[in-house]
Amino acid sequence: MKKSEKGKLIAGLILVFLGLSLSGINIFAGFGENLFLLLLGGLFIAWYFYKNAYGLLIPGCILTGLGLGSFGSNFFWGSPHHSTLGIGIGFLAVYVIDLLNNGKTHWWPLIPGGIMTVSSLAQGPFGFRNLFKIGWPIVIIILGLWIIAKSTGIVKSKEEKDEQ
């Protein structure tokens, strides 16, 4: 599959997923104020996949993370640290998505993403007590996504790139 076709396919899949998600979440009350951030972030991410422009991925992930963090603040314990967690995860998502899409990426999003994620987890209602309870499933999910990306050819090793 050509790079441009792959980008269009992924952009279309993201928009379909976003639309289905937004349709499904309408049954939850109090989601309206976060909907704009999630929708705008999703559009930037879809635009990134369509154009393969790194500059579009950054606001997309940060806005989506902020929307998810705000959603967490409204529904889970009323903690203000969820917004910081959402932004941190947004920065980490910039790194992961670009790495999966292009096979290489810039390392800078790991610094603010790591700092914000760790600091918000440390200040949350339970601190680091539940980090392993929350962290292990996330590590398994990331590992599964990596295996899927490798098996579908989205991410290739240097040896595989040299063979082509």
C-alpha cells in the first residue's frame, strides 16, 4: 500500500471511529464541554494522517489529551490532576503515533509527557499506590499495538527498510 493511500485509510478510520465514539458517548451526561476538545483534537489527528504533517499531530494529541483529562476531572473524584495527566498522555501520544506512522520520530515529546504524567499520577487521589494497577494494563495495550503495527508493516526495522 502506498504511503498516501495508507494515510487516507488511517484518516478515514479515525474519523469513523471518532464519529462512532461521539455517537456512543452522547448517552453520558456532562460530556458536552469536553466534546469540543475531543472533536477538534481528533480532526487535527485525522488531518495529520491525511497530510503526514508533524505539525498537525502536536495540537491534535494535546487537545485530545486535554479533552480526555477534563472528562476524567468531571467524572472521577473531581481531581484537577486529570487535566495534567491528559496533557501528558497527549505529549506521549505525539511520540507514539508518529513512531508508528513513520517508523521514526522526534524524542522531545517524551520529556514534557513523562514529567506531566508522572507528576499527575503522584498527586492524584491515590498517588503511586495504584500505578502498577493502572500501568500494567497500559503496558500490555502498548505492547499489543506495537505487535499489530509490526505485523501489518506500519513499523519496519532498519533491516526490513534496507531490504526494500
